[in-house]
Amino acid sequence: MYSKEESLFIKKEFWTQFAEAYPRKWLLYNTKIKDVAFKFYVDNKKAQVLLEIEPRDEEKRKIYFEKIESLKTILIEDYLPEAIFERNFYLENGKVVSRIWVELLGISINRKESWQTIFDFFAVHMESFELFFYENEDYIKDLEINT
């Protein structure tokens, strides 16, 4: 086990090295849709690239998720074959969000020898996710279409 300080140091070093390995501006929170964001996640068991849909307004969350879900075939066939969709994903704090993600199991942020594998996973899958989003952005953003 690592102390809290050691864990923070490892996380900081991980994200710094990722930024150095892949020095580009990721879409992340800049989707221009309030409370819809792309995220990187890593812990001592898995790495994930995810799209989290978290408007407080339940109806908006439902609409955005259903719009992306209606594009599921395109996402899976053309971009992310292993994408997982979950309409009601419960965060540790009890908040319910909708989430679409891909994950890499059997890795750990605490093992530096797995970092390059994680970095590559993040870069390849986030780029695919972003391309999917850019191709379908107008449809996803417009709440008046197919609602």
C-alpha cells in the first residue's frame, strides 16, 4: 500500500508523463454540451476512456444518452467495437449518470511498466471517441432532432 502522499505523487507523475507522451489538446469537457464530457480514468485495476452524461435534468440526460445510443451501431462498427453503454451508472457518491466507455483491465497506475500501455490505450480510444463525436456532433447537440 502507498501512503496518500505517495499515491498523489504517482498520479501526478503518471498524468505528467501522459501529457508529455501525447502532447495534444483532448476534447474532454469542451463538447459544448453542458454536463457532457469525455474523461480518462485509471486506477490500480483498469483504465477507461469514457463519455459521461450527467445533466441534473433527468430528461436531458435521457435524451442525450438515447441520441448516442441510437448511433450505437456506428460507434461499435466504425470506432469502438468494445464500447459499453450504461443508461444508469451509479457513481461512488450515489449520483446517477449515463456512461459509454471502453476499458483495459489488468493494469495498474502503480506499475510504471504498464504506463505506456495505458497511454497508448488512452490515445487510440479517445481519438476514436472524439472522431465519432465530431462526425455526429450536430445530431447529438440538437435536442429538437428525434426527441
